[in-house]
Amino acid sequence: MPQHTSTRQSSGTAGGAEAVLDERDDERDEERRPAAKAVGTTEAAEAAEDSSEEAAPVVEVGDSIAEEAPEEASGEIAEEPTAETLVEAPKEPVEEPTAKAAEEPTENGTPRPTRRSWAAWSARTRRWREAHPTAAQVLSVSVNVLATLLVVAALVMPNSVVRLGPEKFLRIPGEAVIGAALMLALPRRPRIVLAAVSGVALGAMTVLNLLDMGFNQYLGRSFNLVLDWSLLGDAQSYLEDSLGRTATLAATAGLIAVILLLFVLLALSTVRLSNLLARHTGTATRGTLIAGVVWITCSSLGLQISGVPIASDRTATAVKIQARRVADTLRDEAEFQKVAKVDAFGNTPPSQLVPDLRGKDMVFTFIESYGRSAVEDPIMAPGVDSTLDARTKALAKAGYHAKSGWLTSATYGGSSWLGHSTTLSGLWINNQQRYRTVMASDHLSLTKAFKKTGAWNTVGVMPGVQKAWPEQSFYGLDKVYNAFELGYKGPKFSWSTMPDQYALEQFQQRVHGRKHDKPMMSEIILTSSHQPWAPIPKMVGWDQLGDGSVFKGIQAAGNKPADVIADTTKSREEYGKSIQYSVTALTEWLERYGTDDTVLVFLGDHQPIARVSGNHASRDVPISIVAKDPKVLDKIAGWGWTDGLRPAHSAPVWKMSAFRDRFLTAYGSTPHPKRG
């Protein structure tokens, strides 16, 4: 090895090398000395340094190979290059390909990136570590600890805010023990690949857990991996209506950035921890065995901390739950298609549908988020119950009487259309897939039954509809007035496009107050009690409504959505006020404009979100039937409902899907089943 021989002799021939250089300087004139040679010498020296540093990335990424195989093991000691070697360095042919590689363009003409910048950065990092060994060690240990905490927290994270507590994170994740054993058994490259993939997968599970938290908090159920992605767009629209477009875009961008950062950090953490295990195989193997024994012991003995098992398999369980949920969803689609084809009144002749209501103007009204909590919760109930009792008395003075009960909604906290479709179809529609299936079917809805008789004109007033609404056909509505067809010129109240009082006045002017050749069957969706319950409209004189401009001052003086959303107690109080407003507007309309033949059926579509109704609230909603003709209420005397607008706590509770058939039967309809 001549190169090593020359290097080892450098200390003994330094003077000779200097003499040779001096002789060359004397023989050559300084002005004719080739600049290229000097440049070549400098580049050779830099290249020599770079080539020695190019191994640095391998040392950093490849499990700190230098730590596993110390420099002394090579049997060779590197020495500083001498002047002689530096002079001869430009003649080394190895530098030509390096230079060419650095300048070689890629296919698109841009220069090919080199490893020089990475090597230089790695060299600077190594020099900093050598200069500050204590700080480097503290930093390394800190990063390892943070990576461990992040991975463990992701592995044991629950999927509900209710279950989120410190004791949930003081657990031993069995997945970590198994993962450590796999990392120790694998060679370097498969180990790094598995660690990175595991980190990304853990990031995905963490996102699903967070989605479950949000859905449980707002909709009272977990996120459905197959069906619920479309609801994220609805959530964004809700935020835009409540907080404004700029704030929503900023929040969306921030959320996306946080999710991407979570994936990156978890992937880097798992890779780093796998490298740490590989560098300390003996210690890691013993630690893994001990952790495995402790986990098995805790699991076998059922040891707990504050009622929470110490041995955790949370992530494995979550994966199984998600897989089962996906399989159940796909299976449910096929089963529900069969169920939707069966209809007890599907073949009933028109003359045998609701004969006892002929000549009546029917009004089916849904009040947004009108749930049992509004009537029974200690914060909301006093105001709501007082309003219900006062309005019962006012209606009685006008000759109207009511009976009320409870229905268990198919949805909770949102997705109002599931409550509407369940009530009117007689089918349990608790997810978007079932909703799409029944909307595309010829199943007979309650409102369509009136149209089928030919004895009623049918109309819908939908102030919350702001785009095409193909569901009009399923509900059998001849005409639908959406948010843009009611002439409203006032301000929006967060998500609600217009106050309920205004929508009801327009219904009176455009539909109920006009003369028709047939009675009217109307479906009305009231939206003023939609979250975030800020600002809330106030009742004004019915003669002052005009085009809605009168509400500008009321809207401007109301609460800001952000102030109410951030305060649970305030949300409950404002929710109660919104229900009082909607009930008052609806019953004042009936008191003011109702006739002897007007029959009003009104109910809630679902309970408000868990933050308002409580984490263990039921899914029940109130339902009332109001009429001036005593024969209408006599038909349902056997239902056991409570007199008045406020149902008793002990009043019967039915599934929402049972209402259609009970209502049709009570008013004289004859079943003629359709089997599909």
C-alpha cells in the first residue's frame, strides 16, 4: 500500500519535501507558475476532506455504526496529509468522477444534487458534538425520551374525551413490547422500513382516535371510516357560517399542518427508537423481556391504576374495532336494501290512506336540536318548560289542544336529515349509506302518502336548503321553497339563514294563507335553534317582519359564536333560549293564523351535542300533535301521551321509525304490505 507508506514517512521526510519545493520554486518563475496547479491542489485537499466526511451520513442514519465498530478495530490510524501528498493529490484519478458527478445534469437539465452539502452539515454536527459532549448527550437523551413519550401516548390514546385522563397514559402498551422484539430481530434495512411504516400507521390510528373524539362529542357515536368522510365538508361549512371564511380557512390549514407534522414526528420517532435498540442490543433485549413479563403479569392479575388496566392493547383493539366496523358497514348496505323494499303500506290504495284527516291542513314541522335535555336539564329546562306551559295556555285560549310524547331519534347532535327521514319513512336511518339507499327507493314516506291520495297539495319550506335538493321526490313535495326563494334580505344568524318567525310568515303568505282547490300538506324545517346558538333572533311584531331587514340590529347586538362555543355553560343557556324562541314562533303562528282545520305535528330531529346535553343523555326528542278539532286528538287517545306541549317524564317512548306506521294506522290507513 504505497499511499500508506508515503504517509507514515511524512514525519521523517518533511524537511526533504520542503527542500524539493524550494528547488522547484527557484527553477520556475513565480509569474509563470500555473494557476491551475494551485487550484487543483486546493480542490484535491477539499475533496480529500469531503471524501472523509461523506461517510458521516452513514454514521448518523445507519444506527451510529461508529459507536458499534470503534475506530481502533480497523487496526489503522489515520494521519494528517503531508505537503508531498497534497502536491500529488491532484493526480489521483478518483477525483475526476466526483467532479463529473457533481456537474452531471439530470434528464430535465437541472444539476444533479450531490452529497457534499449533507456531508458538510454532518461534519459540522460531529464537530459540535465533539466540542460540546455534555450538551450533545443531554440533547440526545431528551430527544429519545420525547420520542418514547410520543409513541407510547399514541399507542394508549383513548377515543373519547370522557375517557381522557392521566391514568390512561400510565399504561404499558403491549404493541410496543412486540414491536421492540421485532426491531431487535430484523436486519438494518428491513428494521428501518418497518419502523417508518409503523410510525405512519400509528399516526393514522391517532387521527382516527381524534376523529372518534370529535364525533362522540358532537354526534354521540364513533367515526365511520367508510361513510363519514363527506361529513367533514359539512363541518367546514358549519365553521365558515359560524366563524367566517378567513378563520375557517386558517383553522383548516392549521389542522392539515398539524396532521402532517404528527405523521412525520411519529415516523421519525419510531425510526429513532429502532436505531437506539439496535445500538444497545443487549440492554434492549433484557428490557424487552422484562417489559413483556410485566405486561403479561399485569394482564393476568388484572392490575389497575384508578380503575384503568396497566396492561394496554388499546391500538390493537382499535384496529380490530375499525376493521369490524368497516365489515359491518358493508354488510349493512346489502341488508338494508332488502329492508327498504318491504313496506307495510307500500301497496295501500290511495283511498285507504289517512281517510280520517281528509279536509285538514296538515303541517309537519321539525325544530332543530329540540331534544329531551331542553325539557329536563336543570340549566335549560326552567326557561323551556315555562315557555311550553305558557304556550299551551295561549293555544288553549285560541281553541287548540295538544298531546305530547317522546321519540328516540336515529341521530344525535347533528345530521338532522337522518332524523327527518327516519320519522317520515318508518325506517331506522342512522347513517349516510342508509339515507342514500332509502332516498333512491320507492318506499312510501309519510308526506308522500298525502300526495298519493290526490286529496292534498304538498309543499316544503326549507330555509336550511341552499343547493339542489333531490330528496323532494322521495318526500312527495310538489313545491319546495329553499333559502333563496323566501325573499329574505336580513342577516344570517350563524348557520341559520333566516329567523324562524320570518320563515313562518313567508309560509303563511305564500302557502297557508292562500286559497287552494285542495287542503295543504306542508313540511317545514325550522333552523334558528341550530348550533352554535349565537346570535339568537328575537320575536318582533308579525306586521313588522317585511323583508327581514328588521333583524339587522338584533343580529348585530347578539352574542358572537366564538364566545358561546368556548363556554359550555353559556352554550347550554343560549341553546335553551333558542328552543324557547322556535317554540314561541311556531305556536304564535298557529295561534295567529291557524284555522279550524289546521293540524300541527311538531318534533325535534335530535338532541343537541354532548357538550350541551351531557355525555350520558338519551336520544329522545319531544313530539306534539296540536289541533282545534277534538276528533284529531281522540284518534290518538290510546297512545298514552301527555296533555299539553310538555311531555311528562314518564310518557311513552317510541323509536322514531315507529311513528309513521302508528300515525297512518291511527288515522284510518289500511296496511297493504309490499314485499319488494
